[in-house]
Amino acid sequence: ANAATLAVFSGEGVMADGHLVPLLANVGGAADAVKAAAAGAQGVGLLRTEFCFLDRDEEPTLDEQVTAYRGVFDAFPGKKVVVRTLDAGADKPLPFLTDASEPNPALGVRGYRTDFTSPGVLKRQLAAVATAAEGTEADVWVMAPMISTAEEAADFARMCGEAGLKNPGVMVEVPSAALTAETILGEVNFASLGTNDLTQYAMAADRQLGPLAALNTPWQPAVLRLIQLTVAGSVAEGNNKPVGVCGEAAADPALAVVLVGLGVNTLSMTARALAAVAAVLAKVTVEEAQRLAGIALAAPSALEARARVRAELPILD
Ligand code: PEP
Ligand code: MG
């Protein structure tokens, strides 16, 4: 979609009781960021940096990276921009980082794990993000994809600190990270739920396979419970860290309400979905969202959860 076809929304994530849910955009580069800002996004919840370099055989230089990231930062002066470090592998192979001959790429050396096999690339990327951040007014946060353990989270936070980046976080998209969210969030400042991969791994169903689409929905009871556990860990004694959602789940208006009801603080989505999600949130209070989250959690199946919640949200009909 181009900027002209994106509906500009005015609700800005204000719920019926005045509760604010920042609505952010998922972007793959500066062009996306400009469109997202025009559509009314309050920042970027996911900059997929691998999208800037998908056609590359070699690691991008520091200057190339700085230019790519700064283009996004400049579209959001004074706003939050969450940079995700390279999520290479599986559905997003990068020839300079990932091994195309792996037998199980989704379970392979991907995302943060490429730091095990290609040491230095992540460190140089963090340096580029820090350099790009210096010249802008954007509030730059940075997060690692495919974090599975608290040790990895701690290591990433240490690397961010060494690069001078003050707001390290992790994606929660591996079930082990959701199950240990309390410990993981003791190491970093925030978490962002990647419901696309979290669903794929919880259901053991490749997200790219059409015949598995019925398994691959974030309405699955198992996925809703993992989200609930992540939020519980984030607010556990001594933590109090924000949790967002940046997977496709945030773009489904009925599910967005459920996510807020589960305690998620921010929602990040394709810019095309912002207006519809804002419109539904404007009709419900947090208390109603919590009740709908309870209905979703109590449902025996994904289909039932979706049907029961949608039946309570007549605005969607
Ligand atoms: C996710 O896994 O939900 C996510 C947001 O990341 P990606 O779709 O880029 O893997
Ligand atoms: Mg992912």
C-alpha cells in the first residue's frame, strides 16, 4: 500500500475509559517508516533490519547500516523506534550469515544465534545502531530475535551496554522464553512478543505451510497461555517491565483487544491495520478487554476463542 491508500487514524490507541495503548508500526526500512508515520503510527515497534539487506551476499558496511537505520529514525523524531537486530535464517535467509544446507532452518542457527557462528556481526550492527541514533531525535530501543534463555538475554544486554545503547530488550518468540519470562526480564528492559514464531514453535507447525494454517493461529489456547505467562513474568516482583506484541496477532482487531486484556502494553503491526485496531480499542474499556481475555482463555479451541470474543464485539460485524 502507498501512503495515499492508508487510512489515517485519530484514535491513537485511546480506549473507551481513556486507557492508552501506543499503536506502533512494523517496518522494513525508511520507505515503510515514512508511510507508517503518515498513517499515524506513534513509533516503530519492530524494525526488521534484515529486510534492509535481504539481497546482500556480504555483511553491509557500517555506513550502509547507519544510512538504513537513520532513514527510519528520521521519520519518527521524538518517538520510540525499536530496532531488531538481524533476524537471519529460516524464512529470512541472509547468505552472509546463515547456512542454507541446515536440515531444520527454523530450529537452526538463526536470529541471535548467528552470533555463535559469525561473531562480530552483531557487535558491528549494534555499533551502527548507536551511531545512527546519535544524529537523531528518535528514542532508539534495540532488541534481539530468537532469544531462548536468560543467559542469552544477559549477554545481549551486556553487548548493548558496551555499544552505548541504553534500552536493551528481547523478543519472546520461543516458548522457552515465554516460560522463563520472569528471569529473562530480570536481565533486560522490555520484551516484545513475536506471536508468528511463538505460534510456530508452540504448535510445532511451520508458519509457511498452508495445510497447517489452522494450527498456526495465535488464538490457540496454548499460545494465549504463553502470552499470559510472559505478562505475568514481566510484572512479577521486582520486574515491572513493559511487554508489547509485534506479531500478526496485534493486527487482528479482536485479538488486539484480548492482548490488551492479557496485560500487553503496546501493539505493533503493519501500518495498514492501525486504523481498524484503533477503532475497536476505542469501543472497549480495559475492564471489558480483561473480561474478553478471560473468555478467550477459557475457550477449548482457537476457533471457539475467536468466535466467542467476536460475538462480544459487535463493531466487527
Ligand atoms: C514474529 O515472529 O512474530 C515476528 C514479529 O517476527 P518475524 O515475523 O519477523 O519473524
Ligand atoms: Mg520471529
